[in-house]
Amino acid sequence: MPTKILSVDDSKTIRLIVAKAFKPFDCEVSEAANGVEGLAAAARVMPDLIVLDITMPVMDGVEMLSKLKSDAALKNIPVIMLTAESGRENVLKIAKMGVRDYLVKPFKEEQLLEKVTRVVNLQPKEAGKGTVRTLNDPLLILVVDDKPAIIQQISEGLASTPWKVIGKQDLASSVAEIKTSKFDAVFTSLTLPNDEGMNLFQQLRSNPLTKPIPVFGMCLKSDAATQTRAEQAGFTGVVNKPIDMEMVQIKLIKALNIDISTRYFATDGDVQLVMLPAKISTHTTGDIERFLQPKIEEMVNAGMTKLIIDLSKVVEVDVSLVKIIIGTMQKCQEFNIRTRIVGNEQSTGALKGFSETSDLTLDPSLEAAKGLFK
């Protein structure tokens, strides 16, 4: 459900500023020009928060607040007060009214959002769309490190993906970049001068627009104290130096909930392909086992009855590979799905003994395998 905000102010300009501030978020903003209209709107809308001006005609903010607090149905609605006076006496007076916070005019959108996020949880509009990312979707990643070699290493390590890396070496340039670019993830060194890595993390988390962005800290594997500090602060994760790029990809995939099934599964006409990479790791085995059952069920629902296990890229055969082949073929047998296996010279030779004992046929190419289905 969208967050409901009621803006009560006799100034149309202020109401426009308030409405504009909430535009990027999943919010419904209602407006009223005085306390009388505000009370009626509050009863009708039942907002999650009221942004209320003090000085208004017909009924001012103080009287409206008093009536809100005396109404059993409305008294628990949090209120942020807008005032043109910043004196100590005025602030104390506002605090005694029972408001959650106050803001002195004139104010910036960022200041309003900072106050509001202390009271209600704002969600960016896109967060509610439930869009599933795949490995083919582009990502924009910010890497902040005062060591250019680290930025270059991550950039080169992700060069084979559609993911773009932007590197910065300090807090100021990073904050400026964040204001102009929409990042999907941030990696920041935890050993930047003046604790700038932690400062950047806190700034990202304090802004409702950047709060959902996964933020990973980077530090030496041996620096246990820094890792613990980052975990306690709420970082999405920690990447150890020297950097393992496979682990970087795994952390990004998990944090952004990226569908990686396209790495191993694809359809070619009426045939389902299971494509195995050059080397099989424990992550590969786990991923394929996780996706296999849903993919076969999709096949059955779509009326597909043909599956090809493609080993043409495989250069290293081990027990994990054999396990994947056996598991896939067993699942296919359960659903009466016909299978064939495509292999290159390396995989064919390594699986020769396995083929003899299991009565498997390895075809030389995808086209050959598809042609042999009858």
C-alpha cells in the first residue's frame, strides 16, 4: 500500500514543494489550504503522516492539531509542523503540542525527506514493481577506493557482463556522482581516510532514494575488526581483499535477486537446453539443482518433451559434472522427457567410460542432436 501524506498549508508554493518531494516515492499526497479543510481531509484519507503549517487563515495549525489530538480516530496520526520561526521558545511550544518533528521555513526537499523518514518508511516507486532482473540486464555499479588498481580490477573482472563500473577515489566525488547517476550497487573501501567509507554508507542509508541500494564494504581478509564493524553497521556484505571476482558476482546476484537461470537454461524452438560452463564449481552444481525442477515443470506445462544437455564448453570433467548429468536425466525420465547430450572432444573423451556404463550417446553438435529426436 502506498504511504499516505496529507499536506496542510495555505501557501500553494509550499504544497507544491511537499508534493514534489514525495514524487519519486510510492506515496499518495493529499492537500488542504487551512485547518478546517485539513481536518476533513484527515478524517477522509486517514493519512500515515500530516505535514502541517502553523500560520493559516480560517483555522491555524495549532487549533487543527488540538482538534486532531482530541479526536480518538485521528489522535495517533503523526504530525510534522512547519514554522517560520526558529526561536527556542517557539520550538519548545511546538514540542509541547505533541508533534513528531518540526521544520523551519524555507526548507529544501532533502530536509523534509530526512524528517519524514524518521516517522514513516518511504519506498521508491520502482521498489514496488517487482521487476525480476536477469544476467542480461545492465547494472550501474559505483566502486569507491583510493587505490586505482582496485577500481580497475573490479571493472576488468566485470567486463564480460553488461554491468558498468564507475570508479571514484573519495567521498566528495562519490556523493556528487550519486546525485547525477542511479546506481544499482555500491562497493566502498572501509579504509578510506577520515572514515569516508562509513560516512558514505551512512549518507546512502539516510536518504530514502538511496536507502535500498546494496552497499558492500571492502577490506583486507585479515582485518577482522573492520569486517565486524561493517557488519554491525548494516552493510549488505563485505568483500575481502585480494578480491575474488567470482565472489563479487555471487554477492551482487544475491543482493539484487538476479535470475541467473539464463546462464544455464534456454529454449531453442521446441527444445530445452541445459548449458554447462567450462568448469563446474559447487556454485554451478547448486544453481542447476535449484533451477532444474522448475524448468522441467515449465517444459511440461508448455508441452515440450525434448531436452539437450550441452557440454560443448566443458573443458574439465569431474564428479560434479557427472552428478548434474545423472540428476538431469533422472528428472527427465520422471516426466517422459527425451534427452540427448552434446559434447566436444574433451568432454566426449572424459565421459567415454561413463557413457559405456550408462548407455549414453554424445552427439557432436546441437543441430545433430536436434535432428536425432524422433
